[in-house]
Amino acid sequence: MLLAFGNFTADPSVNLQLLIGGLALGAIYAVVALGFVLVYKSTDVLNLAHGEFLMLGAYFALTFLISENLNFFLGVFVLLLVMLVFGLLVHYGIMRRMVGQGFFAIVLITLGIATIIRALLLIFYGPTERGRLDLLPQGSFEIGGATVRHVDIIIFAVVAGCVLLFFLFFKYTRLGLHMRAVADDIEAAAAMGIDPDKVYAMTWAAAMVMAGIGGLLFGHVTGAIDRSIEAIGLRAFPAAVVGGLTSLGGSIVGGLVVGVIEQFANGHLGTKWREPVAFSVMFVVLLVRPTGLWGRKDLERV
Amino acid sequence: MTRRWLKLVAALFAFALIAAACGNDDDDGGAAPAPAPAEEEPAPAEEEAPAPAEEEAPMEMTVPDNPDNGVTSSSIKVGWMGDLTGPTASSQQFNSHGSEAYFECANRDGGSLGRMFEYLPEDDQFNADNAAINFTKLTEDDKILALVGLGGSHISTQLQPDIETLNLPVIGPPQTIDIQLEGDQYFNNLAHYGDQADLAAGHIAATVGGIENAVVMGISLEVPSGTEFAAYVEQSVEKGGGTYVNTLYVAPGASEVTAQMVELQAGIDDHGVNYVTLHGSPGAGLVVMQGMADVGITDVPIIGIHGIAANSIWTEGPESVSDETFGIHSFLTANNNIEASALMEECASLAGYDGEHLNLNFAHGFLNGYVFHQAVERAAETGELSRESLTEALKGSFDTMGITCPIDWAAHPHHSQCGAAFSLDAASGGMVAANPFSFYADSFDGEYGIEIG
């Protein structure tokens, strides 16, 4: 055996490739983290089913865009519409009953939803893996000896656009204002005539649409679409926590930071260090700033 | 309250409708259709195909019941353990379907010894705890006569003492590992990882003009069998004078392999790597192949273990890489014009698994059923059918209808050194070997039990 891991540390093109790979991975983490943040920020629910939501989006993308061979834009529209409806069903069918219940009970419900989604996908799609989606531009170009895929650039742009859109939505739209009000104080918001039920429903719908976008994008970068891709939810969790579970901008920075750290750990220490390092970063951030780097600190009157 | 529940049910129903519509696509990865009634199946192939174990099945032969060993007045119980819905299900489900299809056909033709085969597959989702429960059910409640298939090297290892204690024959597990070679109850027909490594080295040598010209890098899933296969490959390549550069590990469930591709490129640039060996499931294989395509490594061929010899590697993988990819396996699919071809296709259809006769793991499961059938009738010649008599009956040679090399389990360990490098034949949709089994026969050194440093 000639090589041992880590002997290419000094090669700038290698490190550049790891950096680019890390940013690409981080952009996907940011998409997932955005979903976590959106739900947590508006409903105080830690949704551990978001990885499965994204997986659902990827499978539906396969169906509408590949199997049914719909026009790309029509297919994406149908995908997002179906995801939106599914989000409403999640709220009106399940989560509405849990409003006011204990934090852990609600987390367990989201785990239950995750289990049901995994089972239904297995039943209806079977266990056989599918190949990567190839509807977005598949080419690449080189910078300093490192390969940059076009699809990674698109993902960056979409994630940045989503963050900007959500930022504007929360800041300038009536519904966004209602969402913030409900998140801050549900009773006060209700007293002011805001219907928390509708706000929550819209939140779940928006999170599912986000998961649909995430599934579509992730389907273009993962090597295979199968039920193992739900693991992206767990892997992106440190990104959401590092950024702060209430910060949309934090989710994108957290995603990129965790993606890059993971990639360098993988490249220089070996694949077994990838997740321990990512979660260690999360621990450190939580120890220093329990709300994450950009998270909101709740103040309580005593 | 009632309204809320109704809404919940409506929500789930709506999702089910959506998903059902979505799952109704044309590609081969969807859920298997419900079995069609046997009466509706076309009959013509029946005359052409040999009836299962017909020559060795005198209709008048019978044995007394032995319910503690799965032989009742009406059935012979045979179990299957493996992953039907977990992370390796995309490989193992075909194995189970193959056995099920064989037994469907055998039962249609009257079963054996005046009884029907009762096939009992149990899903462990690749989880050793689930497997332990399934094993207890099959051996204590169902009291099976034997297992055809036992998936997962960690599961095999865990159950080894119980299998020996119960004298339970295990026919054709979908992996052959050292501990199975040591046991009396295992009858393996898939090439051992050491044999697969030898075969890989032989295939590489034939491709690059001699093993001494080979510069190999291994990519393995980060699991014990990944380390084991890589160590065997390193040994096989270096023994012949070739160069083994390094093993790159991929985490199970990884969605991308940027760091591994960086090192693979370094291996190509610095050492002239000209071949990659690949260990993993079809999903992991696709991730690696996509990673190679993404960074433009399309001229370094791949040879992978039997997990890589899945149709989806070629139907779903990037063409630029899959064109140069082979997977090692020990069986032939129905498109190879073998004696079993028509019967495999007919039985797959009968069992509701149309098209799966083109999958290597299906062929493996089908063969396991056929061997079990032969062994049952051979054991019955002793006047009783029990785990002990079946174990003894298995220690001999068996017809394979051309699915694999001739099986002869007379000597211990009971296993088969048979394999070839496969890829997908686009015309038939099935797998074809690059060279016949005999081409690789000289590659096997018969050395097992490698020490992993």
C-alpha cells in the first residue's frame, strides 16, 4: 500500500476541491436547515421528519419529471403544489391536534411522520435505487485545478434566493408578520385577531414546499435516489443548530460552515471522522452560544 | 374529535392516492405487482422447460411426518432470512423472490413427497436484533427444515452457534465469509470474498495485459466486509506483482464522495492508478460512479463485488463510467440461454415477479430453491426427512440447470469457487459475463482467513 490519508494537505488544488465540495454540500445542508428553521421559528416545533420530507420531494420529482415526463416547469409546479397540499394535510391532519402539547410529544409525532413516510415510499416505490436526476445543467468547469459543477452554482443561487424571499416574506408581508407574531406569543397574537391555526398551516405548507425544492436539488447531486437519502436530515441538523434554529440567514451560514468542515475532515482525517467532527462543532457552538451563532435568545419575565 | 380523526384518515388516504399514482411508473424499480393467479399464466413454456427436479422426484416416494423439522402431512417448511425492506433490500429482495418463484413452480407441479413447499421469508432489515427474533420464530414456531439464504455477514456470524446446535442446513447465503467455511451447516454457492478478490485480480490482469501492469485503488464501504475485501484484493494484486495503492472508504449512506475522488485523482496522477475495485451495495456503487463522472474520471475501469453486479448500476449509473464497470457474481440470468432460462422466466411470472429473471440475485435464489428440492428428495431416500438427513444429502453434487458451475459439496468446506465479471446486456436487459466461468477458474488461490492489519 503506497498512500496514507492526509498526504496531500499542502496541495492547493486539492484543498480548493475540498472547499468547493464542502460549499456544494453545505448548500444542500442549508436547504434542509432552512426547512428546520422555518418550522421551528414559526411553530416552536423541532421537526425531525424534515429529511423524510426532502426524500418525498426527491421521489415526487422522479415521478413527475422522469416517469411522467412532464415539462420541467410544469413538473416543478406540480411537485411543489403536491408538497404544499401535503404540508396542509400534515398540519390539519396531525400537527393541529398537538398545539399546546409538550415539546417531546410533538418531536415524537414528527418521528412518527418520518416513519410513515419511509414506509409509504417503500411500499409504493420499492427498495430499488434510482439514478440521479439530470434535468438541470450537468456540465462543469475548472478553477485552479478544481472542478465546479454547474448544478452546484444553481443550488447556491436557489438557496440564496429562498433565504432572500423568506426574509422579505417575514419582514414585509402580512402573513409573515402574523407568523412572527404567533411565534413570539401565540396568546397575544390570537387576542389581536390572528388565527394561529392558519398561520401554522401556512408554515407547514411552506416547509413542505421548501422540502420539495430541496428534494429536487438534492436529487441532482446525490449519486442515487433511495431511502438512504433521508439521512440528509440528520446530517444537516448541526447546520441548523450552528446557525441558530431561529435564523434564516444563520441556516445558510451554518450549512456552509458544516459542509466545509465535514469535507475537510473527510479529506484529511478519513471518512470516519466526518460526522464526529461536524457534531463536535455543534457541541462547541452550543456550549458557547446555546442559541446558535445567530439564534434568538428568548427573554422571560420573572 | 371524530371530525379530526376523519380528516387525519382523509389526509393519509389522499397521500396514499398520490403515492400510488406516483409509484405507477414503468421502470423496473417499483413495487412488485401482486401475484397473478396461476390459471392465467400462459402454459407453452411448461413443455419446453424442465419441471423442477423432475428426474430425481419419483412421485410415489414419501416419508413420515416430522413436524419438529418442518415436515408436516401437507407441507415442507423452508425459511429465508434477509433484508427485504432495509438498506440492502435492493439486492436481497431479488434473492428471496427467486426462491419464492422456484417454490411456486414446484408446487404448481405437485410439490414433493406428496407435500407442498411452504416458503417462509422473514425480513430483518439488515438488523441483527430483528434477525435473532426471526430466527427464533422460524426454528421454534415454524420449525423449518432448512434456510435457503441468510443475508448479512454480521447476522450469519451472530447466529452461527445456534445454526450448528440445531443442525439447521443453510443453503446458498448471499455472502460467503470465513466463519461459514468453518461451519458444517453452510452450503455456499456464491464465491467467497477471497475468491472474488482473486477473480478481480484475474480480470484486471486480462484487461491491462498482466497483473504486473496493474495499479489498483480500492473503494470500500466502511464496514467489516469492506475492509476484508480490500485486504484480499491487496493480497491478490501484490502476490502477482501488481501494485495496490490504497483503500478509500465511503460511509454507508453517503450521498457524495468529493474527498475520495480527490484522493483517487491523486492516485491516478502520482501512481498511475489504472483500475478501481469497488465494494458496496448498488446504491453506494452509484454514488461512487457519479462521483467519478463528476470529476471526469471516466477512463479508469471498475470491478466490484457481487453487490455491484446489480442491473441498476448500468440502468441508473452514468454511462461514461458504467461502460467500463463490471460486477462479480456466481450465477447466470435467464437471458444467457441456459437450461433454466425458460423455467426461470415462467416461474418469475407465475410468482408475480415479471422481469426479475434478468437479475443475478434472482437467479441465485432460484437455484437455492432448486438445490433444496433435489436435496429433499435425496434425503427422503433414507426413509426420513430431517435436518440431519438433509444435511447429509447436501454433501454431494447437484444439478444447477446451468445457473452456476457444477455444485459438489462432498468435501468440507461446502462452497463453490465459481464466478465471472458481469455487466448489463442492453439488448436483453439481463446480465452477461465478460468471459465464461472457466476463464476465471485459474484465478482462485483457495486461500482464506486473511489477517487484516
